[in-house]
Amino acid sequence: MASGVKIREFRPEDYREVEEIWKETELYLPIDRRGLYLKLIQRSPHLFLVAEREGRVIGTAIGFFPYLPPSLLLEVGIGYIGHLAVRPEVQGRGIGSRLLKEICARLRSQGKSMALLGVKPWERRYKDLKRFYRERHGFKNLGMIYIKKL
């Protein structure tokens, strides 16, 4: 299990470790996206989470809303989840589940009624990810999209 693991909000000084996790789990894109993620933090700091153990970042997840004008944003009941990743050496210990549950709870507290995320068939761990989202966490599979009522 994930004993000694703390889920907390991302801080800019975490970026290097978060980027390492994305590289280790093949979520990394070889372009500098730091500016994009810092904007996400400014917009919704409570939705960019990390899992930390003994001062080391070992997992990450980002929740976000569609980029719509504020008046429309209130009417859209969907929150998106992205970049859920856990260092390979600590996978299978419930850390990803804790991050996912916390992101879903925070989206729900923001008035979102659905969570949506994508899993691509060409991802190395595609079968494991499908099982993780569908069987363990109740997401419905709609092709490459997974959706769950919050």
C-alpha cells in the first residue's frame, strides 16, 4: 500500500521531478511545456497534484477544465484528468488510485459531474491502464476516451 505517501498540490520547484516521472512513464513530450503547466497552476492550483514520500515526488496527476469563456465554463459539467503517472518502481501500491480519487473529489467539489480522460492504444501499458480505469475505478470506455460520473 501507499504508506507514508502524502498527496499535495504541485509547487513550481517540483517540476524537474514531475518531468522525470513523465519521461519514465512515457508521458513526456520533447518540447518545453513548463509555461503551459504553470498556467494550469495559476488557473486551478488545487488540481495539479503530486504524491510525495520522504521528500521525493513519486506521482502526479492534473485535473483541468475546458478552455471556455467563464460564463460557459459554469455550464460545462466535465472535468478532465491528465498526466496521471507514478514512478515505475512504486507502481502497484495504490498511489495512482489515491491521486485519481483525490482529483475526482476535487473536480466534484468544483461542481463537475463527469470526469473524462484519454488512454491511447499505442501506449506501452495500454491493457493495464484500461483495467486500472475501467475495472478498478469504474470509468466507462468510449474508444480512447474514458468517462465516469462523479
